[in-house]
Amino acid sequence: MRPERPHLPPRPCPSCGEQIDPLRAPRMLWREDGARYLCSQPCYERFLRGDHDFDSPVSKRAEEPRAERASIPELVREATLIRRDEEGSDREVDGAHPYDRWIATGLSILAIAAAAFARRPETAWLAGVLVIGSALVNARTPLRTADASRLVQLVAPLGLAVAAVSAIMTSGAGLSTWSMIGLGAAAFVVSVRGWVHASLSSPVRDAERALLESLPNKARVPTLDRSTYEEVPIEQLQQGDLVIVLEGELVPADGVVERGSGVALRYPRAALSRPCDQGDFLLAGTRVLDGALTVRVRRTGDRRGIVRAIELVRRTQQDTPAAFRLRWAINQWSWALLGPIAIALILWNGLESTAALLLGAPLIAVLASLDVPVVTASLGAARRGMFFGSSRALRDAGRVGTTAIVMRGALTAGEPIVQHVHSLGELDLAPLLGMAAAAERIVADHPIARAIRQYAAEHGDAAPQMRRSSLHPGLGVTAVTHQGAGLVVGRRQLLLDEGISVASADADAEHIENEGLTPIFIAVDGQLEALMAILDPTHVGARDAVQRISDLPCEVVILSGDDRKTVERIAMHLGAPQVKAPLLPVERVAEVRALREAGNIVATIGRGGDDDTALAAADVPVPLRLVGSALEDRGVAIASHDVRDAAGALWIARAARRTVWRSLGVCGAATLAVVVGAALGWMTPMAAALLGLGTEAWTLRAGSRLLRRVDLRVPMQQ
């Protein structure tokens, strides 16, 4: 039976272009790019000479543009319905006219001119009336930069009015021209207070505005059919909502990544991007550089981390009792103290002394001393990914006397690796590593467990699932193999508790500890079989962080679950003399409480989530990872995972506390000078007004000075 003849489609002759059957072509020529079939001998000869206009090589393809497939972010953007809300034109009215301050200043200048050219008592009366008019306008104009009540803001204008009344009453008795000029100058000083406040507060206001601008105004949320999306105002977001964040966009609210992964800048001025995956907590203002994320909202509105940092002082319910009571007493009851003193001065020296007291009383300066350093420290820290949970947390952090640092994850990288393994028994190392990795599956998130599993995946054999696996916190794991033998993987103490001798490995374990490594023992069926050396590299900035905390000054104590010799070796390299090791998780909590009982304010630095029990026992918890827990509301949360930022946050808090006390000292000196000068008749209204404005300027200027110090002493981590 003859085989079937293959079927080939007709092809054009490469020389003349005529369609021919390849199986019946008289001539054929082989070339590198395939066979050529020619219809006749003349065409064959022309083809050899190079005349083949109709030749189209098989390998040559028509150049057609490739259709580009839209990426997932582009598809999501195309499926997003943009809602355009009409913006209202009505603005908030605070009762002040924009030209009030200009009017008050103009009246004071006219009063100075009238007093300078006074030749008759009527002219002095005119200057006094102009000063009273300036006082009335100043009383109507609030100081927006000061968080003071209207009663406190009325003290200086009232003093100005009292001085004017005193001048008018004594004008007929030969009041001097210079006294009237001084009264006009006092009116001028009171009138320009608003501009002085705004100018000196501008650096802090600019930092606050920059942080607010890092927050988006819109959020992309999925609709009911889940195939389209909608942009809604950020005010409409509620806890539990889902928002979609694409590459190049900002996270609109604090939340947890529910789906997706990517790379992001974790806080507004972050210089280093970090990967973010499912389960990670993200702050509002986080910029996604790559990928697409679905975020479950945890905090929105005023509860977002950035907004909380800006409005730290306004949340008075979380403030320290002493500062809150002092602020409340000044705002509500300052007149109860000033009134009797003013009446006594009227009876003692007359109205002019009372006016000097009211013009020079540094009530607003005291409020600024309490608030400005706190606001500045919070803003300066937030720009570096450090977030104080409350004013109480900031002030307590400024009084810290002892800092306990959980070594793994804070002073070390927190991602250990198996440096080497010593075989001590008769079992082969590969199956032994496989069994150890199978037993460590019970603690999937522990860093040492991850290191053992990774090393076993590269050097060990696969092992079946272990039976009756059990975790011993801080010590290791025990399990039963599929053959019924007991398996123990962990520290020396765990093996001793299980009745297994480790004497044969003491020399090797001591050598490992002297190198700053962690020994992990593996025993099977009561016999020691292997010894692992675990290396957790020291953090690149750990030594600088320990040194900065020690220089505050503050006592540094290192807490660790590793063997004491290992921790002492690392502590000696870092310059930390005090070591508490080895400690179980429960023992770390007890150690922190013991440090608190010694009388100092204690801060604990550790990884958020992993070391929450030890962090919760401290006065000031400092978690190095944002997880959105309640600990962050009463401590200092660090978004960068860098222990140097934790040390920087403690330095900022200490600097803010010193600034508060320095400003309060200036206010106390000014108060003493005003009271004594008014009582003895030395303090004129102009001198009192200048002293009051100078005191306020000093306290307001302290904010910009502190902001510059923070920029110089706490650089952005690269």
C-alpha cells in the first residue's frame, strides 16, 4: 500500500511570481531560509543571477504593531466614577473683620501723633480717646495663633483702656507729652501683637500645612457590583470600609492591607521605600510607588495618625494632669487672681499701675510655653515617622530615666540565619534538618523558626508532618516523629527540662556564644544529635542609638531571651553595660516592672506585635512597627523600624521638655518683674506692653528654634 502523498499549498515562483505546485515544480533550490520552487529553467537561471523580485523569505514577517494590554491600575482608573461635589462658597466667620488690626494700628499711630503735637489738654483728651478706640478694636480681634480663651485675650486691651482712662483723668494736671507718646506706643505694641504672633509661628504653621497636604482629599472605594469604583470625599469614609490605592497614589486613611502587595513610602517624608504586603498596617499619607493595594480602614477623620500628631495639644483629655490643670486655670480663672491684685494696685498706686499689670501679665506666654514646644516636637517627629500617642506620652518620654531595649528586632536585624551546624550524633544531618524544620512549622512567624526552615530547605531532606508538636515560649519546640521518637529543638534549658544531657556540646556551645551567636540544640529520642549556630546581625545603627540614649542622660538595659554570654558579647560591642538574659517572655515583663519600681520613668523599645507584653509593662512603650494597637495611643510609634528613630524620638521629647521649662522660667521672671514694678510704680504702660510682647515673642520663637534643633540633631534616616 503506497503512502498518501503529502499536500502542500501552491507557492509563487520567486523569479516570475507564477503560482506553482511545489510537488510538480521542475526545479528546486535549497537556501538557508528554506526551499525555493521555480517554474522553469529560465526562471532558475534568473534566480541564480539575483533577479528574484517576487521572492519573499519564509522568515520575513509583516511588521504589525503589537496590541498593548492595559495594566490593572489603568483598568481600575478607567472603571472609577469620579464624583464632583459642589464646593460651598461660604466661609467660616469668626467675628473679626480682616481690617480690624490695620484700624487698631492706625488709631495708635494717630494717638502718638496727637500726643507729640499736644499743646492743650484737649489734644491729650483726643490721644486718650484714640487709644481707647484702638483698645476696643483689639478686643474685637482674636489672636488665632494662641490657644487662649477670649477672657485671657481681653487682658491686654483692657489694660490699654485703663491706661488711657488714667491719662485722660490726669491730663488737666499737667500730664507730660512723653507720657502720652508712651501711651500711644503701648497701643501700637498691643495692635501689632497679631502680626508678631503670625510671623514667629510661621515655621511651625508651615510644617503643619505640609503634613496636612500629604493627606488626600478623595478615596477610591468599590461599588456594590465590585466591578466599578467610585471616588468619594474622605469625610465619607468609615471604619471597616475598603479603599483601593494604586501606584503613585496616597493612602487616604489608616488601615490594614487586605489584598495586594507593593512598595511604598511609609510616612510623608520617608526617604526609604519598603515593601508592603497583606496584613501590614499603613498610615494615611503613605505613597504607593508600585503595585495595587486594597486597604481596610481602621482610622479615619481626626483619628488618623498624621492628624493626631497635628492636633496633639487639642486632645486635652489625654494631657498630663498638671499641664491641663494649669492651662484650664489660666483660661478660666485668671481674672480671679488678677482682679484682687488690680484692685490692690489701684488703692496703692492708682490706675496706671493697674494698667501696667494688665499689659505686662504674661498669660498668653504661659499658654504658649505649655503648647508650642509640644506641637513643634510632635510635628518634627511626625515628619520622621515618629508618632507620639498623646501629650502625656510626649512629656513622659521627656522624663524617661531608664530605657529597656528588647534585643532581637531592635538592636539586631530580627531576621536571623543559620551560620553553621555541628553534627554530634549518629543520625545523618540532612534528615535531621528536615525533621527540625517540620517541627518548627508550629511557630511560622518566629524569626529563628524561619531561619531553621530556610536552612533545611537548602541543605536538608523533606520530612513528614510531626505529631504532637508543642511550643515552649522562649525555649523552643518539642514534637514526636512519625516513628514515635521524641524530637526537641531549642535552647539548652529546654533540653535540660526534658532530661537530655548537653555536656558533650558544652565546649562547642561556649565557642558559639563567645562569637556572639545563638546556640540551638537538636535532640532525637533523648540523644543530642546536632548543634546550630544562629546569627542575627547587629543593626547598622544600633551602636549610635545606644549612645544617643545614654547621652540624654538615660540608663540603657538590654533584654533578651538568648544566652547571657551571647548577649554580653553584643552589648559590649554596642557600649551597653547592663544586660538581663536569658529571659522568657513572662520574665521580660517582670523585669520591666522591676525597673519601674526603682522609681524611674521606663521606656521599652521593641517590635510592635512581637514584644507587646514587654511594651505594655512600660510607662512609655516605643514599638518599632506600626500595628494600630492601643499601645501606640499611650506611647511612641516608630514607622521606620529603625532603632535610631526610637532614640531620636526620646531626644525630641527631652528637648521639648527642656524648652517648656525654659519658657516657663522666662514667664515667671516676667511676671515677677511686672508685679514688683507695678507695685513700686516703676513700670510704665509702654514698658509693660513691651515686656509682655517680648515674653510672648520668646515663647513663640521657641517653636521655630526647637524645629531647627530637631532638623540638625535628628536627621532623616536614609
